[in-house]
Amino acid sequence: IGKYEVTWGEWKTVRDWAVTKGYDLSGVGGGSGDDHPVRDVSWYQVVKWCNARSEKEGKTAMYKVGGEVYRTGESKPTLGVSGSGYRLPLEKEWEWAARGGVSSKGYEYSGSNDLNEVGWYRDNSGGAAVDLYKGCGTWPVGKKKANELGLYDMSGNVWEWCFDAFYGANRVIRGGFWNCPASFCTVVYRFSPVPPGINT
């Protein structure tokens, strides 16, 4: 699990490299600033971006289709059982990390019982650098308190994709986002099913 949500700056750097290597990620994604989390990306796009980052850093690409590295289209990839590459967490891994792992203190949100300490959501995301809706929007990563494992923004800011399928091809997202109620940002809330081609 990354210490921070993937930023728009990180996304663009990998995306632009990936396009030169045959990935169909040209122009994909959005962000309110290079230090804000990437948004408007589908599950398929995120999985391919993980492969691209792995290849860019000389690691093993974890997702394949028909035995080949997954770089294009909207196919259901298989996940390698071992390797050094980047991948989405399984839902149970995401929740374990959001709860604080072995250091968990049993908080309602990731790192606190007070969401204002740890996450951006409907009631505190006003005044954002980019107005996505009624003056609210995303905020730079890592500005709130970390959880017990030193992970930031696992409650709020942007939804986070998990690898798991739910009801067929649909995929799970967790953690809530900048324009949702506090109840969506708890460590136990699951939002599903979400078609993998839908951007979050």
C-alpha cells in the first residue's frame, strides 16, 4: 500500500512514458494539481497504469491477458501470484491497511474517530484549489493526519479501487471521496458494484 494516494503528477509521468511503450493511456486521468490525487480513472486504466509503472521501474508487470502484459483494451486480466510489480490491493488488504494493521486502535475512520483529522469529505473540502462542485474538490495528498501505519488519505479525498470483483465483472471501491458523507469514509464501508469502465 502506498503511503500516499497516487498523485496527478505521478500519474502523468508514468502515463506519458507508457504511451510510448504501447499502452492506450493517452490523455487519461485528471487532477486538480500535481500534488493532488489523480481522479477520473477507470479500473481498467488503473490496472494498466500499475503495469506501466512496474515496467518503467524494471519490475515485474503483475497483470496479463492471454499470457501477455496487459497494455490495451478492456479485458479481464489475471493477477500474477508473485513478482515485484505494482498492483491494486485486494479488498481485505485495503481494509487491513485502512484499519491500521497490527497497530490498529479500532478507529471508525482510517487513523481517527474524527474524520476531520484524517480525511477530506463533503463537510470540509470547501475552498479547494479547483472547484469540482460548489466550491469543493480534492486536496493535496498527505495534508491530514496519517493512520497507525503511516498511511494518508485512506478515508476521503478520492475513492480507491480494489482488485476484487463483486457481482460478476463489477469492482469494489473503498474509502469515500471529497464530496461524500462521513458514513462513506469509514474503514468498513464498501461501495459496490461499480463497473470497471466507470471513472472514479
